[in-house]
Amino acid sequence: GTIVRIGRVTGAVVSTQKHGKLHGAKLLLVQPISPDGRASGVTVLAVDAAQAGIGDKVLLVIEGRAAGQAVRRRAAPVDAAIVGVIDSVTRYERD
């Protein structure tokens, strides 16, 4: 199934030569993080569909088909996509 994670944008990638389906796409490096902000897992390269910037906390879709659909680039060689910029995270504890 589709995996949605929280991440923080840590960098940008510039590539003048890339797959045709990625022309015009902004590529960002995203470090997955836990809800409290600690790094959790390896940094991924993601296509930005939410106008994110360096340092932004983002919603990250990790899974090829869902990621491609999220950025309206079906059949693009994409494993991760930024689909939202997070304003805040609230955790609710269950009793």
C-alpha cells in the first residue's frame, strides 16, 4: 500500500538531463522524521507537488504509483512525492 510519512526538506537537486516525464519537476531531498522531529530513516529524493522549500516540514508519499499520481506524472520514474507542507502536528494520546 501507499506509505505517507512526515519529512523535512534538506536540499534541492538540479538536473539538466533527466527522464522526459520529469521535465519541469522540482526535485528535493527529504529526511523522513518522527512526529517529534527526530530523523527516522534514510533521506529520499522526492518530486515536489506542494511548492515546498528548504527546512519545510512536509507530507511525503512513498510508493511509485501513488507518488507519480500525486504529481500528475503517471508512468514517471518516481518513488516519492511531496504532497503537502505541514503547518503543525498534534498528537492525541489514547486512554
